[in-house]
Amino acid sequence: MKAYLISLAVGTLVGVIYGLLRVKSPAPPTVALVGLFGMLAGEQLVALIRAMLR
């Protein structure tokens, strides 16, 4: 849980800095979120398959 909170805090901080500097995010937000979702889904899928094989 600590890693999630740190990740959220750092992401928020970077977002605030981008906003203050009026810099656009390097990737469109939707694309970035879909990519992160895919990474998480793949990670969970591997864990599920490993559990099923045991």
C-alpha cells in the first residue's frame, strides 16, 4: 500500500509541476492510462495462471 501512495504522491507532484510550467504531458493521458492498465492486467494474468498451475 505504501508504494501506491508514494506513486500517487509523485505523480501528483509531477502533474503540479507540469501545470505550473505550462508543459504538456509527454503522452496523451488516455494513452498513458490504457498502457498502465495493460501492464497491470498482464501482471495479474501471470499471477492468476501461476496460481492455477499450482
